[in-house]
Amino acid sequence: MFGGKEGMCVPEDIFAAALASCINTLFLLIANNSQLGLKSLETIANVKMNIEGMEKLIFTNVHFQMNIALENDNERERKKANTVYGMAQKICPIRQSWGDAVPISFELNFK
């Protein structure tokens, strides 16, 4: 969108990867403390930006999509996973830093 080269990382891609890593790390920490067994975990962050004038790039939206596979995929463990994800969202330092200035949404999918 901002003129980067095809196939090359651009700053917004690197920023999105850092955000995904942050929420992923929080989820893993809380899941471990909650004894939630995971087979796999994938987190994707999509970042939307706008240009305001020649000197300003503004983040307008961040959406986290987390895809997990549970060791024991049952209703109890899915409920626990949703609780863990809610806790990770609540303590997410990005969300705490930005407040409501940038909408941040979260999605949890089970494989």
C-alpha cells in the first residue's frame, strides 16, 4: 500500500509480527500457568494504517487472529482457552498503551 517491493518486508509487516509475537507470548505464559495443553498455536496480526500528510503514518486498526489446537479438544478446555485469551487481551501492553485510540480486535479459532 505504501510502495514497498513485492516479497520484501515493509515496516508495517515487521510491526504486525511484533504485535503477534507479544500476544502469542502472553497467551503461552497464561496457558502454561493454567495448565492448558496445546498441540499448536498460530497468531496473525493484521495492521491497517493511513497516511496523514507527508509526515505521518497512523495505525487505524489492529486485528489478532489466533488459531489453536488443543491436546484435549473438549468443551471444558475450549472454555479454558477462551478465558486464557481474554486474560491475554486484558493485559496486552499494546492495548494498555493505545487505549481506545486504535481499535484492537481479537479472534480465537480452534483447529
